[in-house]
Amino acid sequence: MLLPYVLVGAALFVLGLVGFVTRRNLIVMFLCTELMFQGIIVNLVAFGRYPLRGEPTLDGQIFSMFLLVVAASEAALGLALVVLLYRNKGTLDANAWTTLKDATA
Amino acid sequence: MMLADADNQLSALLLSMPLWPLLGSVLVGVFLATGKLKALSDKAVVGGVGVSALLGVITFFSLMPDTSHDDGHADASSAIRLVADGPVEEPSGHSPKASNGHADASRTHTLFHWISLGLDDQGATRWIDVNYYIDGLTGIMLVVVTVISLLVVIYSTGYMRDHHGHPEVGYERFFAFLGLFVFSMLMLVLAGNFVLLYLGWEAVGLCSYLLIGFYYQKPEAAAAAKKAFLVNRIGDLGFALGIFALYLFLSPVVGPGENPLDYAVAFKYADTLNTMELGGVAAPTLVSLLLLCGALGKSAQFPLYVWLPDAMEGPSPVSALIHAATMVTAGVYMVARCAPIFIQSEVALFVVMVIGLIGAVLAATMAMAQYDMKRILAYSTMSQLAFMFVALGAKAPQAAIFHLYTHAFFKALLFLSAGSVMHAMGNVIDVRLFSGLRRVLPHTYRLMLIGCLALAGFPLLAGFWSKDEIVSTVMHHSPVAGWILLFTAFLTAYYTFRMFFLCFNGEQRFPKEAGDHPHEMPGVMLAPKYLLAIGAVLAGYIGVSFHVSSTAFLGALEPHGMYHGYIENSTIINESHHSGPWLMYLSAAVALAGIGLAWARYGAAPRTEPDQALLGPIWNLWNAKYYVDELFDRVLVRPLRGLGRLFVTTDNNVVDGLITFCAAVPRGIGAALQLTQRGVLQGYALGAVVGVTLLLLFWKWIEPAL
């Protein structure tokens, strides 16, 4: 019964990836990264429950707990950064922030 | 005991001889640095050289052989007043084989240990010392160096001023260099080992560079100084190799604690060189020829003479100093000093003689077709030095040193007089541009006449005796060489008086640079020249030889040949014999013939050149100095410069190019990758996705297939 879970996880991940690459709004892009996280987490839990070899373990679920914590703290930091960026330029367009590229290019 | 103490004090004072001119130079440096007492600069150096001269003369007389001995031979006991209780040995300068006898230990005066050479095979420490070697040869050289230098330095205090008596720019610097020059030359002459000799040797080269290039703002002077230094460098390389070779050969032979580079040791074991060889060349020949290289450079002999005429760019007193007392005498001195080594090798002696003969004729012919008064004198110096080399090659070093000694007086006189002419003529020295100076410069006229007569070998003047000694011994050794020298002596008389007549005879005319009233020099410049003139007349009488005196017209004067007894109390080895007195009459006749021919052709100071009309292309060849400078330029300078350019091109393009390429590769890659870094977040994300996709595809499809 592994396949449906993996398909759902892959679908979530690809949705997040496509959204991240195509959308310009910083908040939407941020949400898309969260979506990719969830796709990964679904995978982790699924492989924990239906391992390819041996008995099912709780490893995947424990790992997903850690990931959730990391994602939560990252969300706090990331949203704060987005607010700051908005205050500086008055826009949420990612293309407004290209100043880290090489100056000569 | 008190006497011994007095002797010791005297000896310490004598050993301090070279330091006084150095002290003078250092004082000038202090004056210049502090900006105070600058007016004392010349006095400091004159004083320093003066003290040296006094000590030099005292040393000379303290080395005088004891004439109370019936055999008339040198006695070392009087010579070694300098060391209170040194062992007294009978020098055996008269026995050609006993070169061991020349290594009289009491002649070496060690001041202090200088450089440790570590332990030798026997476990004793070997030192290079700072030591002096004092014998008859040193005594003669000391007198020449210190006395002539003193007179030149005194003359310079007048010469290095403008027409209002104000010192020239760099006046103090000039005297500092002079003091340093005298110090270097004294170290060279006094040195008791080859390393110290080399030190003095190089210091003399440095000082000549500084003094020839004294007017360094003039490009010719700067070039001449550089040329002198570089040409000497070539010779000095050989000289250094010679010293190395000597050490290499003698190092295994010498006793415990003995340094093979000390004269005393080197000459003691010199005959062991005969048994050695290196690469098929006999050791004495190798060492002698390498040492000779150094002498050729310093003494301006063929083929390393090219720097000497150009050295005339320096102030006239410097020319006098270089040509009479210091620098060029060093080579002759060194070969004479190393006679115990040279005498081991017939090949080396032959080379010395041949080089001397070539130089004598070459220089004399070149001098016949020059117009620059100082250059004529420079070529005459080269020619006279070549005479000395021939004598050295003919195993008559005592004759060479005798000529060196008399030559110093009249050549210094000639250069200082030429300086006077130059001074009066507003720095014009071309003999075509003035004539008839007899009435304008009466003192210079008289002094120059004495100098020229001495140089030409006019009978009874200093140059006559020494030149006759050389020709006489060489004629006995090799008649061919003797006749060549006689011919050269004729040329010498001829070109010397060609110059003299062009300068002082004929109608009176000056170049416009001379102004309205060319004038004679002040007393401070005339006095040294008169003293030199006395030397140019009388200096030869210390060496009128026994042989000649017994038969020739000087018998009534009873010349005692004091010089020969004196000089034989040294390391030189005299194996020469005199020819008959007929030769003396002949050489007197030759000198008179040369002067007479010059009178006939140039006595009226003709405006055109009679010799050029007569000799045509040969004269032009002489005038162009055999195109030797041009030849060297084509054969050596230009190829070397071309090689240098090749190296520069290679360095700039190939070597630097490689490095530039190494730097350009990462820069290019960076520039390419820079385009991908656009700062757009989605772009980076896409790049990561594409990369991961490619990796996945690789792992899935390509890696399994490999």
C-alpha cells in the first residue's frame, strides 16, 4: 500500500516546486516551500510505515516531527524577513531583490 | 729592551699606514653628513695621505739592506726592524731554485685573525688573517703609492676649483674618494695573503669607478666608469679563479695551521705545484694564467685595455693617480709578487711576454695617431706597462718594478701638466685646437718637456735607466722581443714629442673656450709638479745597474745599484742577464732619433697631419684605434645585448605568458559562470531542479550502462 502515499507525496512536492519556480510573490513562494516539506514528510511517514525491507518502525514519524519543528522555526524567521523586505521596497515581487548578483554582470 | 719597545711602537705606527687616508675619507663623510667643517675636507685627506707618505718613506728606509756587508747582498736583519724579535734569515734571492727562501716568515706581520677556514687535515685551525707582507718589493711600492698620491692630492686642492678659486661641486666627495683610493691601494700593496689582496684589488676597482665617473652628469664619464668597471670584472673573474685554483692545489700540501693563501706559505710550497695538474694543464700554468687575467684587466693590457683611454673622462688628477700610483700598477705588482709561481711555468711567462709585446706595439701605434692629449698619454701608459709585462715574462721582475717606479714619477708629471694645459685652455684637450703655448705656460712647458724626455727615454733621465734595464734584460732573454721593444721605444719617443710639439711649438693660438688670458696655475699646483719633475730626472739613479756602470760613461759617478740589492730582498726572482753596454748607446740613439724625427715632422706644429699624408690608411687605422672598440662592440657587446633582448622577450612573453595564461583560465571560467548568477531566486531553484533531474537520469540510465 506504499504507492498511493508516495504518489501523494510526490504530487505535493512537485506542486510546491512548480509553484516556487513560477510564482513571484514572496509569501506564495514561501508557502510553496512549506508544500514541498509536506510532500517529503508524507514520504518519510509512508516509508516508515511500509518499509521496503524488514518490519515497520517509528523512525519516519520521529524524523517528520523534527522536520515540522524546523519548518515552524523557519516559518517564523522567513515571514519576519518577508515583512522586512516589504517594508524596504513596498513590494513582494521576488524580482525586486536581485542585489546579491555579481555587480559586473 | 727600551729599544725593542721603541721598535714596537714604531712598527705599530708603520702598520697603521693604510688607515690614515681612510680616516681622512671618513672625516670628510662626517663633515658632509653634519654639514659642518666642510672647508676642512681637503685638509683631512691631504693630512691622512701625508701621514701615510711619511710612514711609507720611513718603511722604505727601514727595509734598506745593510750595505756594510761585503757581498753587497741584502741582509734581512735591517729589513725586519718592524718585528722586534722575528727570526732573522738570510734571504736567498740570488739562487733561482730556492723559492723556499722567499717565504721568510718574519716578513709577515699578522694583525688579527679574520676568517676561519675550519680545521685542516691535521686538525689545526686554518685562518685567513689580516696580515701584511713587507719586503723590498712592498717598500718600493709603498714609496710610489704614498708619495705620488700625496703630490696628486695636493695638486687636486688647486685643480678642483674654478677660475675664481671656489671649489667645484662635489669637491669634498672627490677628496673622500681619493682617500679611499689610496687606502685601497695601500691595502693591496701591503696585503700578506691573496684574500686581502683581492679585497684591495676590488676596492681599487670600485674607487676607479667612482673617480672616473666623478662627473657623472656627463654621459661619457658615466659610460667610461661603467666600462672600466665591467672590463675589470672580466679580469677579476679569472683572478678569483686563480686564487681558488691555488688553494685547491696547495691545500693538501701545506703544514698544519698554514693557510695556502698566505704569501709566505704559498711561495714556500710553490715548487710543489710542478707535480700537479688539472684537466691536463700543469698546475703552475693554470694558476699563473688565471692570475694573469686579473693583471691584464687592472694593468690595462691587451685585450682588456679598452677601458684605459676612456678613463680619461675623469678629472686629470685621477688620471695621474690611476696611471702612476694606483690601479694600473696593481697588475704589474701582483705578477712580480707572484714570481715564485710564475717562474714555475715557462708557458705562462711566454704568454706574459707575448701579451706585453702585442700591447706595447699596439698602444704605441695607436698613440701616434691621436689628437686628445690625455688619450695619447693613456696609450703611452699602456705601452709602458706592456714594457713591464715583457720584462716580467723575461724573468726580470726587478726591471719591471724599476720601470714602474720611475714611470710613476714622469707619468704623474705628464698627466698633471696635461691637466694644467686643459685648465688653461678651458677644458679643451684636442692638440689640433691650440699650439704655441710655450710663452703662455712657461712652467708647464718646462715640466712637460722634462716629463716627455723621461718618457721618451732621453739619456740620463729616469725613464732612460729603467727602460734600458728592461730592453737590456729582454734582449738577452729573447733578441726578437728585445728588438721589438727597441722599435717601440723609438715610436714612444716619436709620438711623445709629436704631442709635445703640437702643443707647445708653432704659432700661438687658443680655442675660444680659453678666454683672453690663459694663465699658469697657482703655486699649490706647481710645487707638486716640480717635485715630480725632480723625481723624473733623478729617480732612476737608485737603480743604475752594476753592469752598465762598470763599462759605460757613468763609471765616474759610481752608481751603486742600491735598488737591485733592495728589491732582491723580496719574493721576486731575478733570473735575468744584461746585454752589453752597446745596447745602452743604441737605446739612447733610438730615443734621440725618435725625438729628432718628431722635431723634423712636427717641430713647427703643422696644421695638417704629415703622417696621415705619408701613411694614409695605416694612419687612419691607428687613428681609429684598430677598430678594436668597434670589434668588441660587434663581437661581444652586440651579441650579448641581443642575447639579453632575447631573454627579455622570452621572459616577457613565454614565462610571463604562461603565468598570465594560468591566471586567465580561472578568470574566464568565472566570467562564464558569472552570467548564471543573475540574483533571481527562481533561477537558482530551477538550476537545482535541473541538476537533480540530470543526476537522477544519470544514475538511472547512464551509470548502469557504463
